[in-house]
Amino acid sequence: MNSSAALLPHGPPFGRLALLTLAVLALHLSLLVGLPSWTGEGGTGPFGSVTSLDREPAEQPLASDPLEAPPPARPVARSSVRWLLVPPPPPPAPPPAPVRRAPPAPPVVALPKPEEPSPIASPPDLSALTDRPAVPPETEPSPVGMPDEPLPAVQAQAMPPVEEPTRTSDTPVTPPEAAAESPRASPPAARGNTALPAFRTQGLPPARPPSSARLVFDVTGQARGLEYQASATLDWQHDGQSYQAQMRVSAFLVGSRTQRSAGLIDATGLHPDRFIDISRRERETRFDGDQARIGYTGLSQQDPLQTGAQDRLSIVLQLSSLFNAKAPTPGQRASFQVVGASSAEPWDFEVVGRETVSVPAGEFIGWHVRRVARQDGDARMSVWLLPSLDYLPVRLVLTQANGDQIEQALRNLP
């Protein structure tokens, strides 16, 4: 041993133990203060820089020298927290569309084969019409606006004889007018009709109804100061024992009116059984030969049925029948009981003479016959009858007491 070692006191090494203890304490203190970073960047100590988990490091003071380099950027602490993104639940699937089932096909039914309609030889028999229910009475809308008046007892007057020979069924029709027209077949000869009471034909002159025909007219008129145009159709058919006639007048935006007449035929001409007037409603007039009375639909009133009575449609056809049997003469007169839908009254006619008449069908020479007014309120009527058409009308003019007028002109020859 050297001398220095001999000078040291002998005993346990307390100094070295104290230094070792202090070193351990210092190490524990440093561990309690902080932990080294995960990357170990930027530190100068033996363990690198220490970052506290409880607080952020104190801010570094700004350098007073502007030329001094800025301190290094602080490391960004990375959080250990991890966020879990839960995706939203998928939307519910739409309900399945309902299945539309096609309706069952209808059963196939074999239809019977339709029968072919039989051709109509003539218009329906108007004489078979049954009674209709009573309706409230109203003023009769006469085609010529005739006022109702009491019916005096008037008998049909026989037409005075003329010098012209009576034309027989074998005699051809010779038209007096210059216009050439196709010949017409002779109408069926009227025979004695036992269904007619004797008083309806007693003392009447002979008559020969014209041949069946359809006539179409152009109509012009004036009512309450307004002018209008229309068309009219006259359907006339007979078989020598009975007849049916219909006149229908129709106008655009105005409406239509229909008159029908049906009855019997004998050697004295037409004898109505039914007269029907259809305008706003249908009305019927009946000729009761057994009771010698005239009845009206919806009215309790009755009028006596006189010899040779006609309705407002058959009257012109009866004039044709009379002149078709014996040609007219100027000044000749005839009177009739004319029946409408609600009244009966006497009408007097006078033959004016032969005149030239111009209509859409052409220019002809016809016989002008007019109604003779008995009083100021009577309507006036003029009709032109064409001999080559068995004296059927080609022109008709009706004038009411208030000035309203209607004219029918033949459109073409039948």
C-alpha cells in the first residue's frame, strides 16, 4: 500500500453509497417529470426532448435579434384516440309491387243472325194510333196563324159544272204549260167505301186523288220581323181505299214541325180519320163518323162533324182531287169545314185563274186558287196547282193577319 491509502480511515464506503443513492433518486425524478418522445427528435439531452402528457410545453420567448433564426417547429403530438365511423344502415327495400291480374275474358256468346228487314211498302198506318193521355189545353199553333172562332153550320158546296169533259183513267194528261215533263202514271181509281157513313159523302162532287208522290219545297218566311229559310217535304200515298199524308218543315236553329193526315178515300175524295200536329208536343184530332163528332187531345170540347170535312193538311190534297176529276174554271168557289188541332172553322176558296208561276223546279202555268177571308182576322192563303202533276201544289203562300208570311216553292219535279 502506498502512503495515501494508509491515510484513509478504514470502514464502510458511505460516500459511494450516498452518491449512488443520489443518482438513483435523480433518475426516478427524471422519469416522474417526463418521458421521451416517440421519435426522439429535437432533443439535446441523453434521452432527447421530454414532452409532458399532462400539459403543453411552455412557449419560447421571441428572439430579440431579428437576424436570429426562428426556433424549430414543435413536434405535433399525435393522439392515440381512434374514431370508428359506423356506416348508416341501408334504406329498407321498397315493398314489392302488387301483381295486376288481367280480367277474365268474357265468354263468347254466339249471336243470332239478324233477320233482314222487309222493305216498307208504305208509311206506317196512322189510323192505328191509340189514345194518348190528356194534356193541358193550349192555343193551337196553326201553320197560318188562324184565330179560333165558333164554327157555324156550313155544308160543303158542290162545285158548279164546267164545259170541259171529265177526264177518264184512259185519257192521257196533257199539260197546259209549255215545259216538257215526263208522263205520270194514272192514280188508282177511287171506289165506293162502305166504311164511310153516308152523311160524310152525301151530295159531294166527284173527285180523283192525285198519284202518290214526294214533293220537296224550299221554304222562306218572315216571323216577328225576322226572315228565315227552311225546307219542307210532302209525302203523299194512297191505294184507292185509304191514304196517308205527311208534311214536315224543318229550319236550322229553329226546329221542325210535322203534320200528318190519314183516312179513307172514295169517289168523292179524301175523308180524314186522324190529324196529328207535332210541334212543341204532339196533338191529335179524331173524326168520329159514327157519332158525327170531332174530338181533340186534352180538350173536353167537341165539334160537330160535317159533310166533306177536311183537316189542315188534307184540304190542299182534296182541292187537287176535285180539279183532277174536273178541271177548274175562273171564279169557281168551294167551301169546306177545315179542322185543326183544337178547333174547326169554315174555309172558302176561289179559283183566280191560270197564271205563270216560277219556282226552283222551273217555270210553269198553274191554276191559282186562294182562300177568301170571311173577316179581317182571317189568314190569307194562295196555292198554285200544276195540271201535269195531277194538280199537286208547286207553290204555296200563307199570310197571317199580323203580317207574318211563309212561302213554299217546289224544288224539283218528282
